[in-house]
Amino acid sequence: MNKVIPFPQPLPDIESFPIYFNHTSGEIVMPFVPDCREDAAHVLGNLMVILLEDKILSTNDIYQVAMQAAGEL
């Protein structure tokens, strides 16, 4: 499993939150993140739903990533 890369500093009043992935280096870049907790939860929740629906990750995989990000693993 890849290491979780910390988010950059949030910028307010951004309507779109693109995520870029470099296949060569494995680097993930999300140049803008919402600074509102509810908006950030929507971005994260939508990403998890997409990964589940496309069978890229399982529920257990997502749980593992969440635990790693929270420092619980």
C-alpha cells in the first residue's frame, strides 16, 4: 500500500478540486483542498465511493487507508 501524502494548504472559494496522479513516480497531487470540514468530507466521500464502485479498492482497503491516515496503523 502506498504512503498517504499530506494535503497542501487549503485555498478558499474553489469550486473544483482536481486530483493528479503521476503513474511513474506514484505521486498524488491535489493542488487545492476545501478548508471547510463538511466540503472536505464530501470530496473524500465521493472519492471513496468511486473507488468502491469501480472495484479499485474494497471496503477493507478503504478502512486500512483511513486508519493509516489517522495514525491508527
